Amino acid sequence: MTSDPKPEAEAAAELMKAMTRLRARLRTESAPGDMQWTWSQLTTLGRIVQEGSVTASELAQAEHVRRQSMAETLAALRVGGLIASSKDPSDGRKTLIHATPEGRALIETIPAARVSWLGGAIETHLRADEREALLKAAAIMNRLADSDM
């Protein structure tokens, strides 16, 4: 006798599939100049722009990746001229990562293309009640992303 999958497992599988598809679509809706950057590089750069100077360890923890993976991401951003480093003035043992003007400019241009497409798709294909549900779902997804399980 086979048992039905748990609703949580089914929800998890469907959510992951939908996020993967939406992420791929958003990537295709980006301006051509940012296609050289991976999703993880862009989200990391976005976090640096948003939060200001941070350490690599803080970034790895915030992005839920190993330090080695974050080091690779930061190396690519550094080679691209999108980030720079400086010693922490309060603790010389630490190195702070910050966005360059080029990195800030890139982060400002990418969302415009993606938001334009996604906003249009939401307006065209979703009813008002579905738009409200989508906002609630986004808040729930952010809570899941921040959970410490």
C-alpha cells in the first residue's frame, strides 16, 4: 500500500519548481549587459549595495552559502570591478567589502527590466485577489528564507 505524499512535501516540490521557472524567466528579462553575472553574484552584489560594507563571512551567512562559495562569488565581482575591499577601521583583522560605483549602477539597472516585465505580467494575468495572495506569498517566502532550520 502506497501512501500519499505529505502536503508539505508536495508544496515544497511545487514551490521549488515554480521558483526555478520564475528565476529563469526573470533572468531572460534582464538587460543584455548583466547576463554575464550569475544569479548568486547579482543577489550578493545587491545585498552589499543594500547593507553597505560587510565582511565575507557575514555575506556567506546571509546568503546561506559556504565561505568558500562566497569567496568565489566575491572574486568574480572583484574582477568585474563591481566591489572593492578595505580594512575595517574598528578591527584591522577584518576586511570589509563594499560596492563600487559600477556595482551600484548595475544593481540599479537590473531590477528595472525585471520589475517592468513582472509587473506587466502580474497586471495582465492576475486578478486583484490573486495579486493580494501573491503579496502574502512573497512575505511567507521571505520568512522561509530567513528560517534557521
